[in-house]
Amino acid sequence: MGKIKISEQDVVNALCLHLANQKRISPEEVDIELMYDDEYGFSAEAHWSGRKQILATVHMIEALRFWLDTQMNMDPFAAGIELVLDDDEGIIAFVR
């Protein structure tokens, strides 16, 4: 399998789907803000039903694996996932 690029919107979609699945709510009820910090790396802030949760890099990778499995019908554990901060495209991911 070659390298696959996951857009920033699909990273957000993956987080929405994964959190919605965990919390038993609709993905449309989840708002996600992606973040990058030089010291802490990648993270995301999730909001739903008046609640807020900070998602660390490990949670983002877990959500991307869930998305690869449920939306892309790919083996989520055979894939290496790398988050990247791109000047033009924002926070994207590469799957190898």
C-alpha cells in the first residue's frame, strides 16, 4: 500500500465519529478544534452537549484508526499513521 494523505477535514470527521461512537451521540453533535503546540504536539478540543474534552495525540491516532476501519474498510492496525502540520493544509495525516 502506498502513502495516503488524510485531509484536515477528514481528521476532524474521524474525531467526530469516534467520539460520537464512544459517547453514543450523533457525530453532528460534536464540534472539534484541532491544535498544535511546539511543546505538547498535536491535540484537539472536543465540545458536545455542553461538555468539553481535550484529546491528546494518542486519541487522535485512535480516532483515525477507527475511521480507517469503519469508513475506509482498511486494516487500522496494519497502517502507520503520522500527523503533520502543513503550512497550507493545516493538520493532516499520512497513512502508510
